[in-house]
Amino acid sequence: MENLIANKALIEIEACDEIITIESNEETVALLQLEVIKTASCNVTAVGHQIRYCVTIKNESDVDLEDLLFKDELDPRTSYVNGSFTVNGTPATPTVVGHTITYTIPKIEDDETITICFRVMVES
């Protein structure tokens, strides 16, 4: 697994004119590798219209990842459209405070891709 950082500790002690080496367990840490791509449903819009944003997240970390916090800061001239948030096409409920959307992604398995979509209304 190329995306893991591994390390062992060694203890050396001299006993009876020889060096005794004791090795610890190997501890591994995953090197986080996520591909994150955001797209918009349009390139030009106007007041009163909606924009659908989709964020595709691919886990390339060689391990399953849990409890990832998704956060999106909306442009202050837009507002979140209630009920528009989906994860892989399934409705989900984010937390919306002001112009910030947050959602905890429970798990993304190794080599899995998820897509989060939502809509905003252009206000001014």
C-alpha cells in the first residue's frame, strides 16, 4: 500500500557482551488522498434563478475514511434551497448556518466515489 506511512521503534540493550534488539509493533498512518471536484449547472445566471452545485469526492487513500466534514461557503448573494441536498442521489439533511453548509460524511470506502449535490437561489 503506497499511501501508508509505516514506522517501528527499536530498543537496544547490551547484555552479556552482546546487543539485544527488541522491535515494537509496526504502526501505520494513512496518507490522505482525496480527489475533490466541484461543478455548477450553469456558467451564467440571473437573479431569481437557481444553480445546482455537485461535489464529487473520490477516496484514493488506500483505507476507508470515516466522519469527514463537508463544508461549503456560499456566495453571500445566494441562499441554500431547502430540501435540495443529496448524497449519491439520496436526500440528506445538512446543517445550514448563514451562508455555510456542513454535512458529516459517515464513511467513504477505499476507492469509492460519492457525489454531493445541492441548489442555491441567486438573490442579488
